[in-house]
Amino acid sequence: MPPTLLQPTALRRISLPQAARKAWLREALALTFPDPLNLTGWRDFVDASVALAQRHLPADAQEAMAAFFMPEGSDALLFEKLPVDPRLPRPPKDGKRPASKTAVSEAVIAGLIEGRASILSYVNEKSGAPIHEITPVAGSEHTTSSAGRAPFACHTDAAFLAPRFSPRGLLLFGLLNEPSAPTAVLSLDRILAAAPPGLVRSLEKPVFRHPSPSSFEIAAAVTAPIVWRDAAGIFRIAVQTHAVQPVNDEAREAIAQLRALLDTLETERVVLGPGDALMFKNDRVLHGRDAFSGERWLQRAYFTDSLAPLRERTGEPRNAFVFDAAKLL
Ligand SMILES: [Fe+2]
């Protein structure tokens, strides 16, 4: 049966063959995770990780990656059966990477991204770590954030930053998912196909207040559109649907309509188990999840096609990847 507007289209899935996984794992276990603040050590780790990914990713995966990173390429990609650390420590209740963890998942994440894009992070979020630990943090479990267990409505990340300063894409990597809690994804194309033209016109106006999310240690808000077209005419989106605020009556009506529309669209639900990685374009796909209980630990990395605009704005050196979001407003 062909998909309808209310049904998700199938996500492209790529499963790593067992032999490639074993060989990649063996070599990744030999890497040591560096202090990311040591830019030379971090770069060495990234370069070694990219070499491993290029050596072990089969041709169909390489082709899918190339297509994903094309401006008009696919919006999301799911890798299955990637190498994962054979023995994991308990999920970190302080949200920080456990020092006892081996560096397999980080090598896979950096290897997948940095062959074609650049990891970025913000000093104001998770201490600037290039790879974020996404697991409930003691004291934050009830928050609507990556540190919580509460339901998290579909959103994009860092919607308060201008498009050239925000992550173009996200990679979520599964380490542990006892409750099989799914990650929900919803493509912008499906939203646009279901939205009345008047709603899209309203969403393109700069009449929405985007506050900084609770995962950031700065309180800021910018007024901007929710939907826009890039230089190539491709629609893009930035929104926290639960937190965006109107600046006028048209915006208030548009937010209500958008939330009602999202309630009618069935999201694609992806259970990220150990060794699964979901890559998607942050400005083309919304993501979220339901409430969950039990132990769940994902890792997340932001990436972008060019760090040059961020370095230029903040005055950070050529090899920097951590930026102060306060300087990007
Ligand atoms: Fe998010």
C-alpha cells in the first residue's frame, strides 16, 4: 500500500555486515578518547576515526552518505549494527562521559560525520563536549530536554540560533535502550504537504520568538520565522513546538494550527538500540520522543557543512569546533 500523507515514508536503512563490524570494532578499541579541549589531540582522534570509517564502511553505505550530504540529498539515514563498546559503564547520571568508557562509539560517530562534514558544539551546552551524553540526569528527569525522561514534542535543536550558526544535522547513536524507547522523526516535506498554504505563508514571517532551550546555559530569545527557503529554494525549519512564542495574533494562530497539524501526522518511530545511528538534517526533520522509564543512553553529535562562519563571528582559531552561543546571537 503506498504511503499517505498521514503515514511516514520508510527511512533508508543500512546494516553493516558482521565482518566489517568486527574489523572496525577491533581497530576502534585501540583508540583512546582524547581531552577534546586539546585541539591537536581531538583532531588526531578524528582523523584516525575517519580513516577507520572509510576502511570499513561498505560501498553502499559510502554512496548513501555521499547522497545524504548533497544539498538536495536524503534528509535522514539509519545505520544498523555499527560497532559498539563491548562493555559499557553505567549511564552517567551527571551527564558527563565516564572516563572508564572505551572510545568505540565516539570513533564511529566522528568517523561517520567528519569524512564529509564538521562536528560542532557550544560552550554553553554540555560544557562544549563534541559528543553529548543523552541520558536522564539526576535532578533534570522531569525537564523537557535531552537530560529528562518527560515527553519531548517534535522540535529542531538550537532553533534560537541563525541557520548559519546552528547545527545543520544531528547524529544520534544508541548505546543502551532498555525500554526500547523510540525516537520520533517527522520530515518537513510531510508537514508542508499537509499544511494549508496560508499556514506556510504565516510560518515564513519573522513573527515567532524562539527561546534558548533548557539544555543551554544562556537565557536568550530571537525573533525569526519558523520556515524559510534557502538560497537554492529548499524549505528549511527551526522550531521548538512546545516553547515557541508568538509576537502577534497571526503568529499565535499559526502556532496553534501547526501544533494541531503535527498531532494529525504520524511520526516515524525509530528504536535506537546498541550500535544503531540515526543521521538527519536538523533543518529538514523534526525529532522528539515519548516519556520513558528504565535505562536509556544515547550519544549525540551536531554537525555542519562549514565552521568558517562560526569561527569568523566568534574569533575562534582555525581548528576550533566549540563556540560561545552568546557571540552568535
Ligand atoms: Fe533534540
